[in-house]
Amino acid sequence: MSIVQNDIKKLETSNCDQDKVFYQAMEEVIYSISPLLESDEKYKKYAVLERLVVPDRVIKFKVTWLDDNNNIQVNTGYRVQFNNALGPYKGGLRFHPSVNEGILKFLGFEQILKNALTGLPIGGAKGGSDFDPKGKSDFEIMKFCSAFMTELHKYIGPRIDVPAGDIGVGSREIGYLFGEYKKITSSYDGVLTGKPYMFGGSLMRPEATGYGVVYFTQTMLDMENKESLVGKICTVSGAGNVALHVIEKLLHIGAIPVSCSDSQGTIYDSRGVDLELLKELKLEKRVSLERYIEVHTEAKYIPVSDYNQGEHAVWNIQCYAAFPCATQNELTELDALNLIANGCTCVSEGANMPSTPEAIDVFLNHQVCFAPAKAANAGGVAVSEFEMSQNASMQRWSFEKVDSKLKNIMQQICKRVVLAARDYGVEGNYVDGANIAGFKKVADAMIAEGI
Ligand code: NDP
Ligand code: 2IT
């Protein structure tokens, strides 16, 4: 039995519910890289795959903190340090009640290949907590972040592991985490990225993931000889850091983003969404999207309870290109079929693994230009690495410099993906291309570094 069949069999017999998303991510990669494994026996000889799918370490810890009513609260914190063959462990922190070890293993595994694709010297990691920031006061967020760092600081460092944001963790949380790290260690290190600009954050880090997604999509459409996004209707899901900056860049280039969504419902505004209002509602006031229609009465708000069974309202809107930017597995096979029926010819993933494997099959079978997350959303971590570089050299780069370096890196990633797909007989398949190019880079480093 080949190494690939062996691994797939192991996945299929696994019954750990928490690990389902991790196996989903792993299974896709294992299928994609089989031409590489078959073509060069060194990967088998050095058991690279077997070594890559096991994290270097999983750190799990208790986080106790005091809420505003002086009740003691207990949460679980994690850091999955997956692989540092290419550089220090690097990847975000997620604060969301759904967080568990399996989700962080999936995100950490994806992060290894994503970071490799950037061509920058960063390894892969992910962390977070089942803490729910929703409805918490600013002081509660601060107290939780301090308590979380009380334990996490033992395991991180600018040359060891450099966390950043993800769902539920933005510059406010990174600021509190940084403050606590500094207090405990008395060391002013670039130990976190996504810091506010006033104490070492990089210009454009908040925009980077979303802008990068659009830069990648523009390059992909160009390379595939497809019409550009200018003047085209686009649908976006999510209403957080990634979604809002995808919308912003789409507006800059003259596309027409008509939707966004949060965990409660969807906004559809056929004239193009009002970005300033969205930023006010989601980034400043942190309230439900439903408030959008108080200002724009002609827009539609569709609550989750009105979604058709197994479908997401965002993917039922006519569009040229779609940008899922909320969370994993938010776009199902049925949604993919709806998108195609609605004229969609391009899907670019802003969130991590938002499309189910069945949805991806639909896209590939219908010749949709499909940009997988680990390639399309790598702009965020790329600018995180720029922040590490700036901190290490005590420099500040201009917005224009970061933007131009980001654009360049997204174009390079796109080319690497296209070439890898061509070299291994799967031309036009960006999923396989991204997995092969990312895997090859890490695998070659692992082999060169010995066991
Ligand atoms: P935010 O916390 O800023 O926003 C998340 C958005 O997604 C919110 O609108 C939230 O709705 C919605 N959402 C979250 N969980 C769910 C859920 N289970 N069901 C429905 N909606 C949900 O996170 P980001 O924008 O930073 O992250 C979004 C995605 O992008 C994630 O997959 C993340 O891993 C990925 N990503 C993020 C990067 C970054 O730099 N921040 C980099 C690369 C990828 P609500 O407001 O109701 O909570
Ligand atoms: O999924 C991701 O790439 C992120 N959440 C960003 C990670 C980072 O270190 O900037």
C-alpha cells in the first residue's frame, strides 16, 4: 500500500470528532501531493509526510480571570507549535467559543504550507482559547488577555514563536497581550504582530489579508485570461477584519461588493455596500449587522433563521466573483451549485478553509477559477513577517512600501502555484499547485535539517 493510501486509510478510521477539520485539511494535502511523492522517493525515504502531520508540540493551559462582577472564570488556552523548519513558529490566535485542539491543529497545519508559500522565513503555528469575546467589557477583554499571556509568555519569543490575530483577536487584544508580555519579561520584543502602529505595529497589517486576497485574485484572473474585477458584482461573507478589507480593496479597484454577513445574518445591498457604516457597526460599536438597514432601508437583511436548509444566503446572490471571509466550512456543495447557477466564475478564499471538499470539487468540475485560502489569504501573515523585520531592525516602513511589497508577494505566490501545478501535471488546479509548492518547500528544508 502506498504512503498516500496508507494515510488516507488512517484518516478514514479515525473517530475523533474534534479532529475532523484537521483530517479534512490533511486529506486534501495528501491527495494533492501524491504526484510529488510518487516522482521523488526522497520524501518517502525521509518520512516527511509522517513527520509533517504531527505538531512539534501542543501546549494547553488553564486561563483564570476575574469578570466585572468579581466572579472567577476559567477558560482553556492553547498554542500548537506545528513546524519550524523554515523559521520561527508563526500564526494567529483565535478567541471563539468553538476553539478546541482539533481546530487549532487544522489551522496550524494550513499555516505551515501558507507561510512556506510566501517564500519568507516563517514556520507554522496557531493558538487561542475557547474564551468568547462577545458581550465582554473592555476591562474583561484586558483581564482575559493578561491572564492568557501569564502562561503563554513561557513559550514565545521573537526567534521562537510569534503569535498574531485571527477570529476574535485584533489590534486591541494584541495590544493587551503585548503589554502583559512586556510587564512579565521587561523586554521590548517584537513577540507579537498586528500590534497597534504606535508601539511597533506595521502600517497596513490590518488591511493586509483582505487587500492581499484581492491582489491574488487579480493576478489569477489575469493569468487565466479571464475578465478583471473592474465593474463586476462581487459577493463577500463575513464582516470582520478580512471581509471588510476585501470589500475596501474591491471598492478601490472599481468592483461592486454587494454583500457581507455575520454569525446572525446577511446584508444584501445591490448598489454596493456602505463600507464606512459597516466599519462603524462591526469594528467600533461591535453590534449586529441588522443595524445596517436602519440607515439603508432599501438594503435587505436576511437573518440566519430565514436561510434555506443547508444554504448560506450570501451564495444565493448573482455575482461574478465570490469571497468567503468568515470561517471554516461556511460554503457547502449546495452553496457552490447556487453560486454557479448565479453566474459566479471565480471564488477566492479569504477565510481559512471556508469551502467544504465537496464544494471545491464542484468548483473544479465547473472550471471556476478557485483560489484556495493558503495561497489567497497569505497576505496577512506576509505583512506580519514585514512587521517582524521592521521590529528587528528598528525601522518603520511607509504604507506605500508595505503595499507594494504585499502586491509583489501575492503575485509571486500566484506564479509559484501555477508553476507547481504545471510541473506536476495538474495545470490550472490552484488547490494542488498550492499544496505541492508549499509542501515541497517545507519538506526540502526538513530533509536538509535531518531528523
Ligand atoms: P474577525 O473576528 O474579525 O471576523 C470574523 C467574522 O466572521 C465576523 O463577521 C463573525 O461574525 C464571522 N464568523 C465567525 N465565526 C463564525 C461562525 N462560526 N459562523 C458565522 N460567522 C462567523 O475575524 P477575521 O476577519 O480576522 O477572520 C475571518 C477568517 O479569516 C477566519 O477564517 C480566519 O482564520 C481567516 N484569516 C484571518 C487573517 C487575519 O489576518 N485576521 C489572516 C488569514 C486568514 P460575528 O461578528 O457575528 O462574530
Ligand atoms: O490565518 C492567518 O494567516 C492569520 N491569522 C494571520 C497569522 C499571522 O501570523 O499574521
